[in-house]
Amino acid sequence: MDLQKIEKDWLEEAKRRAEELDNGVVKAIPAEEVMANARALLKSINAT
């Protein structure tokens, strides 16, 4: 796969995701919340 194809595919994906956000199909989650959830999950996995 060449670089131009990868860039084109990512641009299409970004546009699709932006449309989903704009249309209320998905909800944005703040990065701080995502990271806190990820840390909690990793902590629970490591505790077992």
C-alpha cells in the first residue's frame, strides 16, 4: 500500500468520523476520561 493511498483512506475515515460527531451518531469522550478508564482497567487486570 503506498503512502498516498494510506493518506486518502485516513482522510475518508476522518471525514466519516466528523460526520458521525456532527450528526450526533456518536459522542466524543474527553481524553482525560478515556485515560482514566484505561488506567483503571489496566490496574484491575494487573491486580489479578
